[in-house]
Amino acid sequence: MQIGELILALVGLVLQCCLFALIWRRGLHRRVGFFFAYNLYAVGAEIVRFVCRNHPATYFQVYWLTEALYAILAFLAIREAFRWVFRNFYGLKGFWTLLPAVTLLTLIIVALRLRQTHAAESYAIVGIIISAEITVNFLQLGILALFIFLVRFFHVGWRQHAFGIVLGFGISAAGTLAVFLLRSEFGTKFDPIVRITPPIAYIIAVLVWLWTFLRVEPPHPMQGWAPALTPEQMVFELRRYTKAVKDMLGR
């Protein structure tokens, strides 16, 4: 591990510990249970990685094994945030299908992408973990896009902690995916950039989370939000967005 990577790892660990302490001190760990579990796990995983940094073989195994659980907890935390913000809309016909639909579409797109690359890994389990991580990162970006669209469509406020959680995961996912795309297209040509991009993106994500939880959220989830749209307004908004998409596609 080079000195720059070591500094980034330490900075990330310190910020992660600050975030964990902040959520615990404000008593928010019950509301964002999966995200809190993600942070607790992140602190422990990064400490273990740091201890193993001078043992390449051990570090390799520890890194990819811990990365697998990172992906699972990240997805659960994003799903938790999504349901927290839009739980009042689950009574609308078909609304509950939006998140599964985005998940399925993302899985199909990533599966097609992975079939084309056929990246050969020294260990089969590593290849499986990498494929799963790519899938989860694409899924994080897809859910972020859906989240932003629904917030704008339903005129929901942006002050909720859930939006900061999803935004942070989206930033981290973008950094990781940029690395995978660079590696798949150019090999080790941009290795210095590849090595520092994910930790920098993750540090930015943690800073977003710290900023999010430092702010005071409205006492009631609906306080400060615009009134929900009436069915007629929803139809009008949907037609407006449909027309905008058709105009963009030149239809």
C-alpha cells in the first residue's frame, strides 16, 4: 500500500468513525438501522484491512471477502431509505413495483455487460464478488436516478436524511464503476488513477453523510413537504414527463 493510499485509508476510517458516533449520539440508529449496521461494519472492515495491509496474500482475501458484505448492506440501506421516504405512496396502485422493476432492469443490463467482458480472475470467488459488486453499484445509481425522479414528480422535500444516504451511495458507486470501466477498456494503463479513485469517491460519500446527519431533520416526516398531488395532478405530471421524454427522443 503506497503512502497516498495509506493516507486516504486513514482519512476514510476517521470520517467513518465520526459518522458512526454522530448517528449513535443523535439516537438515529433505530430509524436507519441498516445504514447504521453498514457504518458499524465499515469501521470494523477497514480496521481489519488496515491491519492486514503489509501481508499481500491475507489482504487480498480479506479485501474481497469484506467487499461482498459491503455490497449486501449497501443495498439494504438504500432500500430502507427508499421505503422511508415513499412509504406513504405505497398505497398507489403499482407504486410498489417501481423499485423491483429498476432492480430487474439493472440486473439485465449488467448481466449483458458482464457476458461481453468475460474478465478472467485468478480465483472464481473473486470473479463472482466483482460481478456482484458491479451489479450493486449500477443498482445504486439506478435507484438514485429513480429517487430523484420521484422526489421531483411528487414534489417531496429534500431535507430528509434518506436522500443524503442514497446520494452518498450514488457518489461512491460512480467512483467504483469508473474504475471498473477504465480497467476493462484500458487495462493497467491508468493504474495510478484507478487505485485512488474509489477511496476518494468514498470519502466524498462519507462527507455527504456527515453533512446530512449534522442537519436537523423535520420532526415529522411530512413537515416542510409540499402537499401530495391529487390523482388529476399526477396524470398531468406524468403526461408532461412523457412528452418531455418523447421530445428528447425526437418522436
